[in-house]
Amino acid sequence: MAKALSGIKVLDLSRVVAGPTCTSMLGDLGADIIKVEGPELIDETRTWFPPDVEEISLYFMAVNRNKRAITVDLKTEKGIQIIKKLLKEVDVVVENFKTGTMERLGLGYEELKALNPKLIHCSITGFGQTGPYKHLPGYDFIAQGMSGFMSVNGAPDGEPVKSGNAMADLFTGLHAIISILAALQARTHTGRGQHCDISLLDTMVATMLNLGTGYLNTGNVPKRYGNQHPSLVPYQNFKTKDYEIIIAVGNDRQFQRLCSLLKLEELSRDVRYSTASARNINREALIPQIQEALLTKTADEWITSCQENNIPCGPINTLDRVFEDKQVLERQMIQEVEHPQVGMVKLLGSPIKLSDTPVTIERHPPLHGEHTEEVLLELGYERQEIESFMQEKVI
């Protein structure tokens, strides 16, 4: 069955998380992804373990499925010629070199456009191709801090906190995908490729969304609310008889139903709590009353009752509970793939569900240089040339 991006070829010059996340998801959608690493300068995440399976990094596996892997030394002229030959054949190139590196390699966008006018070139950097910070190295943690995200994340009386995963990298990878898909669509009308300039800092500033918009229009710097919501109340974690749950009331009707369920009907009639804005102002008086009522039953009892009454509610799961959850299992969020070195490995399923062109994992996360000969043969190189490249350490 043809997949959504069948026929699209992508040259992946990226490494670590943001770029590989982008290209892996393009591969999930059916694009042919050719991942390039140096013969010795490998993607760093191959060495990031534990966790690992027989010293194969699970961090690398997480963002590098559905790809073919080749090795090319970009510091050699013959290596650059191999890359240029590939660039004539592909639709998209994704790279996350520091700003200016592609130009120094003779692979800047102007050169690429002359080589292949239909090529879409996606650059992922810390700070973008323009501006006073453009030459600085960028990392996920730094972007989370500089964007203001950490200033609103964490307990009100605690220190600023980053997200538990590489959120800046992951979101940047998603924005890179969006830009590439938009450029592919635009190409169908113009016949031309274009340059996509995606940065970690831009991405994280954009994630400030309502908080950033609020500041820009009021001048009020948002504060940390911990697990509470700056606008909605109650919208946080609560203790029960056994473990904590989340209750996320999004409107006045849900609040009325919650009060009825908790046998606190008088709260929904109280002008201090009857509207969202009133609850926000008087949260410190309201929350303890809700918390006291919730201590009378177990988490499972409250979750069941809330769900039956259309009140948004759920557990705070550890990952062992996540991957036992019947909804997660039904949605096929655990996938198994055969790996040539370690046998069967489990990967996360795709959140993209397409009815006509479903997402599947066709290729295991590749071994270093696993497909070099295969790809070079497809490009028209003779076996004797490939052997010569190997002897010269070009590949």
C-alpha cells in the first residue's frame, strides 16, 4: 500500500534529537530517509546509554527508525561529491549544523538551489539563520531557559524547572516537519523548492502561546503555578485516599457537576466560585475545600465517578502504568520491530492515524553505515569505486 509520502526522498544530515525526530516521522509517513554520519564521527546519541540493549542506545533507537544509514566523510572532497550527487536525487535535505557550516562545505542554500531547484532545504539550529545569536550553539535546555518556559514551570516557591524530556528539540522537530510538508505542497504550485529556517528558540518562544500573548498585551510577567493553571480552577493534581489524580475543570458546567459529585453544591452557587474568573481570584479558599472532599475515596473511585459525569479527570501514571493502559494498547502505541543485532525491540507507536495511508514502521533503527553500499549502488557508483572510497576512508 502506498503511504502518504511514498516517492519522497530525504537526505538526513542531522543528529541528536530535533532533526532525527523530524526525519524519523517523515519516514513513518513513507518517505525514503537516508541518514548520513561520518565514518568515525557518529550521531552522538549512539553513545548515550544507559538505557541500552546490548550497548545499542535506546535513545538513538527512539528517533531513528524508518531510515537507511550511510557513512560519508564531509571533510573530504570526494565525500562532498557523493553528497552533491545525492542532493540531485532527493526532494528534501534536513541538517542541524551550526549556522554557516553548510556554506563552508559548499552546500549553502544558494548552491543547493543551483544544484537542484526543486530541493527543500530545512535548517534546524539553536537560534536561526539570522540575528545576533545565529552563530551560537543551541541546546534544548538553553532554549527552554531563554524562551521563558522555565520561568513559568515549577512550584511557585521553588526553582525554575525544565521539562522532563527534550521538549524544545521535540517541538522543533515537529515544526520542521510542518515547514517541510508546507514547502512540498507549495512546490506542487510553483515547481520550486525553498529554504526552511527553524530554530529551537523560536519554537520555545512560540510555545508560550497564551502566556506570551498575555504579557505582550498587559505587561504582567506570568508567575509559576506549579501544577495549577493560570486561568482555570480547579485544574491541578489532588490527593485521594491512595494516590494523586488530576481534575481539569474547563468551564462552569463542569464545575457544577464536580460540586454535585463532591456533595459541595453550595460552592457552585457561591458568587466567589460560580464563574471561572471568580474561581481564579478565590482559588486559595476554594482548593482546600475540594481537596478535603477528595480524601474520602480512592483514586480509582473518583476517576470512575468523574468520567461517568463528564468531568475531565485522570491518573498521574508512571511509565509502567502507561504501557498497561487499555487505551494506549488499543491505540497501538507500542510497536515491535526486529533489529539485526539485538532481536526484537519495542518502540513507541506513531500518534498519526491515517485511514487510507496508515503509518507503519518498515525499517529498524539502522546500524552505523548499514546501507552505505546499497545507497551508493543506487546512485550509480561501481563496486570498485565503493571499495576505493572505503580504502580512502571517504565512507
